[in-house]
Amino acid sequence: MVKTYLYIPEQLNDKITYAAKIAKKSKAALIREVLEKGIRISGKSKVAPSDAQFLQHLAGLKEKTTLKEIRDGSINHDHYLWGLSKKKIHTKT
């Protein structure tokens, strides 16, 4: 094992101390266990590159479009998101 130093807020230290007592473990053992679980969970929630590109595309829509174009977003969302042809909007005359 490698020894490391970590600064944490006092309130977090109190929570760790309490949780360690409840679990009947040392603080170090509890911290190692929680870190392992956290790393495992964060590794599973990775965003695929295609998903990341899609989110970047969505974020960029605001800068690329005007307010008038966005008004038909509920009808032409496929056009704005995927580049499909726009649907005709039926207006009352």
C-alpha cells in the first residue's frame, strides 16, 4: 500500500468517523472501500464518443440559430438535431 495525505473538511471527517464506527471498520478501510466503489461507478457512466458529439451539437444549436428558427423546434426537431428535411408548418389564415 501507498501512504497518502488528503485534506478534507472537518464535517466530512466527522461523517467518516461516524460511518466507520457504525460499520465497525477503521476510517482508512472505510475510505478505501468508498473510493473503490466510487471509481467503479464513475467508470460505468462514461459517455460514448457519439453521445458526447451529440451533446456538443445540441449545445451549439443556440449559437447557430435565431429565435425565429427555434420557434418551430417542436415540429422540426429532427431537422435541427439530425439534418433531416423540415416539415411544413400549417398556419391558419
